[in-house]
Amino acid sequence: MNKPKLSKEAKAWILYDGGNSAFATTVIAAFFPIFFNDFWASGLEAEVKTAYLGWGLTISNLVLLFTSPFIGAITDVSKTTKLLFTSFAFIAIFSVAILYLIPAGSWLQALIFFGIANYCFAAGNTLYDKMLIQVSNESNIAKISSYGFAFGYLGGGVLFLINAAMTMKPDLFGLDSVAEAVQWSFLSVSVWWTLFLIPILLRIKDQGENVPGSHFKKAFQKVFHTLRTVSSKKNVFIFLLAFFLYIDGVHTIMAMAADFALNLGLPSSDVIVALILVQFVAFPTTLLWSKVAQRIGDKNTLLITIFLYLIVIGYSAFLSNAIEFYVLASMVGAIQGGIQSISRSFYATLIPQNESGEYFGFYNMFGRAGAFMGPAMVAIFVTFSNDTRFGLIPIAALFIMGGIILLKVQKPNASL
């Protein structure tokens, strides 16, 4: 029997992940922390650089924490999902392009535009994930979700590979220096992101209706109604608490691993190679984790990935050379896509299907906006210890607490 084909809308949705993931890879995980360290904040002490980067991420994500639910709620009552999604995407794309123009030593300007891009990237993804409900059904939501993450790693990895080649051999691309190559990489992310945005703009149409009355007032009412609803669903609420903690750890490692490696004395070229490994290891393993989940269940799969992250954090305290960092990067790549895609598909089995839009809004609030504690913990730890070697150790607490709470989540049943 032939497998059912994905719709054009689903394919467009999956393709977009290959575009915006270039920001997560080239900008967040690699070149921004490297360039911030070596170019924009080159005159600052190592601990100060890490602290500033950590606080920059914290502020951006904390603002998102308080605005994300209202963004989703407004689109539920005003039929503006596509408009707001497009607006956030283009503001983020423009902000990344501005990084090309910021001169050396201007660390504050760099942090401001990076913060804007990071906020709009995450806010847009709140609406992007909401669209998952529109392009899928109960039978294929896990498949489409995994395809999105997997293609994101592939698409982001391909551009990052090109960007890495630009920085390692700038003369082959007609560039004068590594710094110029990194600046052009920021522009390439903007172009790449825009190209992959086009299919979703052409294929996906807004659904729903404009509710009469003040949309902002309706959005506030909707948010508080959903808060009461979520808290009354004990199983869903427990999962969201667990997810909030362990995914914060995941995001922190993604955002600060490069800075951590640089402060250990590894050259930026080694960091770039390691990040390439992450992308191309994550592509097949994300699909593999979905098969593991089919055999042993989503919850057990998530517990395994959380345990593996604890091993990664412990291993990070003993790094001393590039080969060991490559091993660390491969380990992260093998786990990262699994914990992200399985979390989303597991959550989809816990929530009431007829209220999935509202519930996914809060999923994105807890997930996308939750990454403020981790960077703050790292910033505080390195500020008081003056030692970046063990900078990722505090993040272990997030995974441990998240795993303990996740144990209390029960299997889906008719009473949920």
C-alpha cells in the first residue's frame, strides 16, 4: 500500500524550517558568539563577554515569555496569523542583515540587534508551530513535526557549511579577511531565510475568523481562560513544567556552547567544524529518534535523551582539545533533534485535540520563551566563580528537575 503523500501546505511548512534554522545555526550557535567574542567585545575580559552574552539572551527570552501567549491569542481572534508571522520573520531577517554593518567594539549595538532578531525569530516560530495543526492531522502530526526539525538541521547545516568555508578560506570567495567572511555570512542568512519563507507565504492561508470587539481585550481574556484550562489539566500542566526546565537547558547549550569552547582556548575554526558536525549528525538521528519513540514510547525516549544530556554536561567539564570538543558536538547533535521533535509530538498526544491551537500556544510559551534561566545561571556562575571551564555545570539542574517532573506525566488516556 502506498504511503499517503504530504500536502503542498505541509511541504511548504517543512521547507521553512530549513530557512529559519540558518539563523539558529549560523547566527545563534556559531558566528554571533564567536564574532561577539573576537570582534565586537574584543576589549572585554572573558568572563565579562560571557556574562554580557548570557544577559542579552536572558532579556530577549524573558520579554518573549510575557508576550508569547498574547501573540498566539491575538491571532486566534483576529485572523492575523500569517500577517504577524510574516512581520516577525522580516524584522528578524532585517536585524540579522544589520549585523553586517556594526563596527568592531560596538558590543551593545550588536547585542541589541541580535536580541531583536532572537525575539522575532522565536515569536514567529510560535505562529509557525501553530500552523502545524493546520497542515497536519492526528495521524501524521508526529511525522511532519520530525520532518520539520530534520529538514531544519539539513537546511541550516548546508548554509552553515558554506559559511564555514567562507571563514576558513575567505580568499576563495573574493573576501579579504575572516571578519569580512563572517559579516557576509550574516547577510547570507537573511537571503537564505527569505527564500525559504516564500513557499509558506504562497501555500498557507489564514484560517479562523475575526471576532467582534477589541482584539487585544479578547486576547487577554483568551490567555487567562487558557491558563485556567491548562492548570486544570494536571497531566498537561506537569508536562509543561518539565518541558520548561529541560528545554531551557537544551536552548542554553545551543546558544552558549561556542562561547564556552572559545573561553577554553579552542580556536574558532575548531568550533565551526564542531557545529557542522552537530547539524549533519542531527539530521539522520532526529528521524531515528522518532522510530525509537514508536518502539518504547515518547516519554521513555525523552527520559533517555535527558540522561544523555547529563552525560554531555559532565563530559564538558573535562574538555582539553579539539578532538574532545568534536566528540561533545557529535553527542549533542545525536540528542538535540530527538528531544525537540519527540517533545512536540508527545505533547500533541496529551492535549485535547479540539483545543490544540490554544494549547500549542502555551507549549511555545514554555518552550521558546523558557530559555532565560539557563543563560542567567551561566552568567551568574561565571561572574562569581571567574571560571568558564565549568560554565555548563549549573545547567544540569534544569535537566534533573525536568526529568523528575516528567516521570509524573501519565500515559494519555480518555480522561485527559
